[in-house]
Amino acid sequence: MDILLIAGLWLDASAWDDVVTALEELDHRPVAITLPGQGDGAVSATLDDQVAAVLAAVDAAPGKPMVVGHSAACTLAWLAADARPERIAKVALIGGFPSADGQPYADFFETKDGVMPFPGWGPFEGPDSVDLDAEARSRIASAAIPVPEGVAKGTVRLEDERRFDVPMLLVCPEFTAAQARGWIDAGDVPEVARTRQVDFVDIDSGHWPMTTRPVELARLLAAAATDV
């Protein structure tokens, strides 16, 4: 299956390199998407630009792909499902949940000079980063790409309720599947609550399993792609 990989904030497509290799060894066709403003130098990119890049990859796939979003990009994967519900076989969300219609995409940290820089490791201490050693932290921080303000503060627009028919897999890294179910049942994640088929899988990692558990992550994604 074609598996489209969308990295979260501050990451470019190279964040998926080890996952791509592992998926190819499992006979899938992974495509790590370069998002405008996160790897192409387009500092004035908007959320609409990023959505367009994901949709272009969906449209270019020869069959129905599985669209994988990490962290904030879980919302990008879901926006693709909203725009192309008939073209997407499944969405897989890693370490995050889709925002609802009308919410800001990722207005989490202070912006400066038109971008939202990586805020350092302070906000991510604890389960998010517990499996990152000093070398990995340094590598991620030094490669972090400031996210254009037009992306971070973009407004999520969801229109087609057929998105709820697209099967969803929640990959749970720094939180457990049991915790995710609790948040859904409490009404904290309305988009997931309304999705008709949601599967859960735990992975023993922090927030960046593509860095610390790439082979295991690839196997989980491959299993999900096979089960379509």
C-alpha cells in the first residue's frame, strides 16, 4: 500500500527516513511528504499550503493510500480525510488527535518574526522525551525548523461528514490506549468520538517513535495497512 507520512511541528520529511526504510523492507510504498514551510524554506507558508501538499500526494497515489500524521500533523491527516474521504483507505494518527472545525491548527507556543521556533525541551520533559538521550535531543533541536505563523495559527476547516467513515488507527506513544479511550469518552476529542471505526495500539516510546522506535513503528503501520 502507499503510505503517506506527515511529520509534526519543526520536522521535515527526513524525520521519517528510518521508518521509510523499514516500510520498504515490508513491501509497502512509503512517501514522506515535504510540507511547505518545513523543509522547503517557504517561511510565508500557510496551513492551506500544507493541506494542499498533502492532498497532492493523495491524488498522486495510484491507489487508496493510508495517510499517517504525527503530533500536530494528525490534524493534517484528518483534513485530508475530510477533503478526500473517497480516496483514503485509512488514517493513522501518532501521538496526537485531530483538532475540530474552527480551532487553530497548532497555536501552542510564542511566535517571533513570523515563525514559531522550537521552544526547547522544557515543555516536553517527562513521558514525551523520556526515551531521548542527549545525542537525540541535540540532533532534533539543531535540525528543528521554525514553523511559519501562517501554519501554526491557521484555522482548521472541516466540511464533509464522510470523513467519519474513514477508518482510523490511533498509535499511542507517550500516553496509553486506555488513556486515549478515556479522553474520547470524556468528550475531549470529538472528531475521534464520531469516527465509526477506531483502532488503538500502544507503542513503548515517547512522543517521537520515528526516532526511537522506527522499526516497531513501521511494523505497526504495515499491519494497519494490511488490515484494510
